[in-house]
Amino acid sequence: MVSSRPSTGRSGDLITYQRQVTLPLDSPIIELRDVVKRYGAVEALKATTLSLGVGVNVLLGPSGSGKSTLLRLLTGLARPSAGEVLLWGQVIAPRTIGPLRRRLGYVIQEGGLFPHLTAGANVTLAARYFGWDARRIETRLEELCALTHFPRDGMARFPAQLSGGQRQRVSLMRALVLGPELLLLDEPLGSLDPMIRAELRADLREIFRVLGQTVVLVTHDLAEAEFFADRVVLLRDGRVVQEGRLLELVERPADPFVTRFISAQSRPGAHG
Amino acid sequence: MTGLRRGLLLSLLAGLASAGCRTAPGEVRVGSKKFTESVVLGEIVTQLVRSTGARAEHRAQLGGTQVLWHALLAGEIDLYPEYTGTIREDIVPGMSGDGSDDSLRAVLARQGIGMTGSLGFEDSYALGMREDDAVRLNVTRISDLRAYPRLRLGFSEEFLHRGDGWPRLKRRYGLPQTDVRQLDHDVAYRALAAGDIDGTDLYTTDAEIRYYHLTILADDLGHFPSYRAVLLYRSDLPRRSPPAWAALRALQGRIAVGDMQRLNARVKLERVSERAVASDFLATTLRIQAEAAPEGRGRRVGRYVLEHLALVAASLSAAIVVAIPLGIAAARRRRLGAAILAVAGVVQTIPSLALLVFMIPLLGIGTAPAVAALFLYSVLPIVRNTVSGLTGISGSLLESADVLGLSSTARLRKVELPLASPAILAGIQTSAVINVGTATLGALIGAGGLGQPILTGIRLDDMSLILEGAIPAALLALMVQALFERLGSVLIPKGLRLRPDA
């Protein structure tokens, strides 16, 4: 589901921040080489080698499976106990993390909005920090509001004055402000009520499609994975059990756990 | 004083004289030098003259000997307090004659200046030691020191080098001490009180003599020249104002050395104004009701409040400047933080009175040690709240800032400090309120403030005086509290003052 053509119409002005995707689908943007992550005696992620490319990659698994740890390794917030993590072919290290982070956007679980800043100030913090001029920031803010269907006047409000769904949209805008090539989201629909959840879910898929960038999304919810994923990485107990298109997992499960996990979440009449 | 500054002052004085200051022929103009004793004497003289119905003006703290002497010669002032030793050494040096008071008078008379008899005390050089040491070693005279060669002495630079100072004193008395250090006059007092030295040079009317319980050793061989206090006056003064002149003559011999020490102490240590000290002295010693209430209650309380606020402001702002960075450091490095909090906690457990007294050997008496002690008290609450404010910030916020690409400095400035600001401000508020209360103890070490009337009230068993300090202090604490509540609504980011889900 990768759009390599510039979008037209309502979100046509986004093209300035959209990079033409020229890599083939299987060319790795993210690589893990024998990565282990231990917290004390606990191995949160066991020796893992993995490549992820353009498209929406969903890290799926029950809680404690290591999917959030994997995402944190990609942001540099966690450093591998062994092995190495590469983005765009560059190893994440203290020296490289600064420039690499400017190319990625991160939507942390529960949003992580700064309560002392207005929604607008949250979104534009990084742009102001990196010295964008006011006009460029204003333009960017307009674009992001249009993209995420967020009311422009809501930018003056503080996080405490926003609904859960609005907070998630602001958090997403903040991650997108510098026009990242890689977007990382940790349970972006986690704590929302069903109505808002469905609405945001649809909007998110559209946003991913419009941006056409690499997305890594963490969820424990099979339906979400099915809704978003070009590719699913199923984890259990710190290990990748199977990766591929969801259909492959259903049709050719690598492990009895895959079938158990899928059937436990499947409802009668759900999509096949 | 530099030649330039002296020249400026002299021309200023000359200018004033030519500008027609002589339009009030009956007025007596009193001068004084710029140290406490001279100002007190000038004030006593002024009030005494006024008590006779004559008009008098006190030009206080004009400068040093040369300035006063030239102002007297120029007719800019009519009289000022001086010391016989100074007249001999600095005003008419190399004079002929036998050096007696009469020969001094003769020399001065040629310049149209008169000199009264002694006011009753001398302010000379002397040697002093701690009273308990003097009693224990049975030392009352300088010659008694010969028996104790191991005593440690600390002298001012001037005393170590001037003609009648230590070298000649040592020869004259045959003193054997070899442990002799050069110390600043104020430092020497503290060193003596702290037991770092056993004896020092001092002036016989210093306020500190009583404060530190010192004994002055008798100059039994008559080594030190005499510095008896007298008044120098223009020869036409007795003719111009006979009643004033009569009153001034009555002052001769009335101020004993103990009186002068007490007067100096009241000004320097108790922070009573020179005017009030002078009028009290005239009332009790000469039974002259000079100036009834030298300072109304309102003005007095106002002055105490200002002094108090100055103590609080100085110590609190220093504490803020030091404690917030300390708190930031403590929040970043856990072990350093534990050490910082432990040290600050220990300081906090020292009783405030003890802490104030600990400061005396380090900083002497007065405002400086009080500010230092209050500063130490104010540090802990601010450090602790800064640490808890910073460490209480949710990890996901810090991680969001990191992944956004903010440097650690930018993260601190744009995210951490604003988020910790309510806690930090609460810490400053706590410190400020504690500070306002504790500052009342500052009066015990001569720092003034609202503790002064409380202290005097306790000493005199005067409830109204105690309340004069206690009520404003309590109100001040409430006002500081209210001020910080208001500050909170300005300094704390608006987003943090909203209720969640409001």
C-alpha cells in the first residue's frame, strides 16, 4: 500500500515534505543484527535479526512480548545489550543518534504531550528549536491541521483541555512536524473509547497512505494489525515468532502460538 | 583619602562657605569624622547646644582628620571632637614646646583654634586579651605578659609598623612573645574570640571589648601616647554663643571610658541611631532632656522592616541562585544528589541560634554572618523541591523531548524546569517564610531587623516593644506567603495550573 506518487487535492501541499519512495519494498530501512536487550536479569528481547522496509510495519504481540522494547531500540531510548540496530544503513550510536532522530518521528504511548505547552507549542517545539522561521512554522502547522483533521483554533488549547483523541492527533502532529522519513507509534489507539478509536484509526490509515513513508506501529490488537499492516511482526516472550503479511501468518503459521494468538482475537464473522 | 578626593572635598567645603552659609550668626555648626564614636560625640554636642536654646547643626561623617581640621580653620564648622594624640601627631606635628596640653593650646591659639579639657575618656591603643585568660593567668598589666612567652599575638598592620607600635612596645616592656601575626582589626577580634590568638591591639573604647568579654591590660610603663578626647573649637565660639559655650564646658570630664564603650556598642551592635544614643546619654548622665523621642514608633518599625527585608532578600536570592543549580545537579546524578541533600539536611538540623553563633568566628558580627546563616537555611528546601520537581517528571515526557532531538540543555530549559516550576516555587516559598521568621534571630548578632525590638523588649521586659517586632514579623511572613501565591500565577505555566480534563 505504498503511494509513490505525489498526492493531489486537499493534501496536495504536503508534497514538499514527502520524499519520493525509490527503494524497492524489500530494501531495509530498519535492520536489527543479533540484537539482545536485557533489563537486569530479564531478557526483554532475545537475539533478534530483522529487516523492515517501506510501508506500514506492525509489531504485534501480547504484553511483555518485547514489541515496545523493539520500538524503543529504534528511537535510541534503549540501547542494545548486544548486537546493533541500523537505520538507513547507519548504526545507532551516541554519535549518530542526533542526526538520525531528526529523520524520525515518535508517538509515545499515552501521547506524552508537554502539559505546560499549548497544543501548538507542543507541535512546533522541535521546529522552533531547529531554527525554523515563523512563516515556515505557520505553514507547517496549517498543513498538519489539515492532514490530521484537527481544528486550527484548538492549537491554542493546553493538553489538559483536549479530549483523548485530540491529544493523540496533537502527538502525531508533533512527531510529523519536521517531516520525518520514519514514523514510530506505540499503541496510538491504546486508551481511546470505541467511537473516537474508530475515527482516529481511519484517519491514521489515510495519513500513512498520504505520507507514504515507513511506519512502525506497535499494538497488541489483531484487528488493528489487520487494518494497518503491510507487514506484521509477531512477537512472543522477546522473540520474533513470525513475520510477513498477515495472510501468511494465518495460512502458514510458523508455530502453534501464531494460530492460538490469531484465533483468540478473531471474532465470528471477522475478516478472513 | 587620596589627594584628589581631599582636594574635591575641601573645594566643596570652601564653596559652601562662600555660598553664604554664614547667614545664621547664632547657629553652631558641629562636625564629626566618619566613624561611630566621632558621630556619637558630635551628636551629643549638637543636642547639648540645642538644649540651651541655641541653634545647632550636625554635619556628620565629613571625613578624616585633615578634612575636619581644614573645615574648622575655614570657619565651615565651629567645633568637632578630636583626640590629643591626633592633634600632636597629625595636626601640628613637629611643634615646639614640651608637648603638654598647654603647649598644644598655645600652638592652636595662633591659628584661632581653642581646645577644651578632656571629655573624660581616652581612646588610645591598648593590648587586650580574653577576660577568662586574663583571670586564669593573673594578667592585668602589660608587664605581666613577660611571664608568658608562648602567648600568640595578632596585631593590625598599622600597630605592627608605627612608631609607638609593637617593636617599641616589645623593647620597652621586654616582651618575649615570638608568635606574632598581622591581622585586620576586625579579623583580630574574631580570631581572639575563637581562641586562635591570645592577645591583640585595640582601641580602648571599641564596642567589641564588651561584646567579646575582653580585658584591657594596663599600660603600667606609660608607653602609649595619650589620646584623650577633647573638642576643638573656633576661638570666637565662646563670644558668639555664651550659653552653648557654658554647656560644652559642662561636658568636660563627664564621659567615662566605659560610657563610651557602651555608646559605641549601642550604635554598632544594637543598631540604635546615634541621635537616640546621644539623647539617652544626655538624659541619664547630664539629666538634660535633649530631644524627647528621636524617632517615632512608625519610623522605627519602618526601619526595622527594611532591615529585615534586606536580610531576607539578600539571603534568599543568594540561596535561589545556588540551590536551583545544586538541585539540578542532584537530580541528574543520584549519588551526588544524595550527598548534597545529606549535607543540606545536616545544616538544617543545626539549631538556628547555634548556626548564627557559628558564623561569628568566620564573619564577625553584623549583617554578613546573619545573611550567611539565613542563606544556609534557605538552601535545603529549594534544593529538595528542585530535585523532587525534576525527578517527578514522567519519563515519557523526557523521552518525547529526547526523540524530538532536543539537547539536554534545551530539554532542561524548555521542558524540565517549566514542569518542575511549581515544586521549585513552593520550595522558595517555604524558604522565604522560614527565612522571615529566622531573621528575627539576626538581631542577636548585631544584624538589626525586627528581632531588635523583640530582643530589647525581652531585655527590658517590655511587652509593647516585643510586639513591635513580633507583629510586623508575623504580618511579613503572611505577606511573603501571599506574594508567592501571586507569583505562582505568573511564573507557573498556565497549562500546569489547569485541572486535567477541565
